Amino acid sequence: MIAFPNAKINIGLNVTRKREDGYHDLETIFYPLLIRDAVEIIEADELQFSSTGIVIPGNADENICLKAYNLLKRDYDLPPLHIHLHKNIPIGAGLGGGSADAAFLIKLLNDKFNLGLSIADMENYARRIGADCAFFISNKPVYAFGKGDVFEDIDLDLSAYYKVLVMPPVHVSTQDAYAGIKPKLAQTSLKELVSLPIENWKDSVKNDFEDSVFVKYPVISDLKKALYDHGAAYASMSGSGASVYGLFKNPIALGELEKENQVFYNV
């Protein structure tokens, strides 16, 4: 069986509090994006993991897909599998690609082996893997709060906009991004702000990580400016970076940005 985990973007991201457990409380909106990996599972004599596409840093034996498999294996009699991941979602981009891979693997295992897990059950497993992992179980726009793993449905449809994502040749460490954050409560809830016309988001829907990340990586700030210069109704860095996306009313080509960056159109 095969599935195609997709990316997400953050629309607004307010870091509101440092928690006693070391995590941060935040509020954001997760929105699915049509940039996809592929993950396949085949029954095998022993548990194996392989990957193609973008090179994944770190030890393959600790890949997040294996973490998802082993988490369910503790509670269910799963057979050994060969898990193959084709990586296409940029890494270190703020797009949640690894979390998506794990969540889609949970859904694959549930379907293939008739585990009978509900959406809530799968979300609870996913929360144990990563803060944004549970989002990819239902995989629809949500207002997220807490650590980013508690959700409320939100009525947000960006299908009328032409979405472009630009990934520069830099990697932003999540740890470094959080080091530059000064948590503060937002004056207005993000849920209220995104109810405004999208053309009004520029001055009100903010990503708290941008202030510190842009100082360290001015190329990311330059990309956001370039998207606005090309007519974006709204542009923002996603998550803790490094990718930047723009919402356009009409299709657009950004040939000059393709020279040094990876550009995804109509996502």
C-alpha cells in the first residue's frame, strides 16, 4: 500500500508562553499544501526502512516512520514491513514533512491491518511523535493551540488563490528559531484576524519567528519582500522557516527566484 503525505503551511504563528515542560504554547492555523512525499509499506521478513529523493539527515534507523511503526507495534501484532519513503517535501522548511510521513504511516497501518483506530485514536498516537503530527490525520484546515496539537475546525478556503512556495538554500534549526523568541499573548485572536479579507492580512497576521529568523537569514526576508513585489495578496514564512509562501490572485512565474531557490507553483 502507498500513501502520499502532503506538506502544510502556517497562517500566522503566535508563540504565547514558555511551558514548564520546556515546550511553548502557541496559536496558529495549519493549512494543507499540495507538495507530497510518497510512503509505501510491503510485508517483509524483517523490518526495513529505505528512502529515495531528498537525502534525509541523521540515522536511517531513527527515521520518524520507524518511530510511528514501533509505536503501534507495542499495542498491535504488526508483521515486519519494508517501509520505503520517497522524500520530496523540503527538509528544514517549516512544512511539517516528517510529521506528515509519520501520520500517513499510522493511517496506512490502520487501513492495511484493520486496526479499527478512530480519528481520535490515531491523533493520540501522532501526538506522541511530534507536536504538529496529529494535524495530518484529518489533514484539513484547523486553528491549532496548546503545543500546536489541540485543534478547532476553522472555515478557511484558499482554493481561489494561486499558492507559490519558495525554499531557499538554507536550513533553519527549530531550536535556533525558538532561541530568538520572546513569548507574548496576542492582542487579537488569530481566528478573528483570518476572518478579515486576505488583502488585510499583511499588517495583522504575523509569524513571531520572522523577527529573529530574518535577522540571521536575510535571504528569507528578501524572498518574502520579492513575493509582495510580484503582487502577492499575502506572504509569510511557514513555521520556523526556511520556506516562504505567497497567495496570488492569478498564476505567476518567478523565473528569477528559481535560479537560487526551489520554487513550487500552484500548491
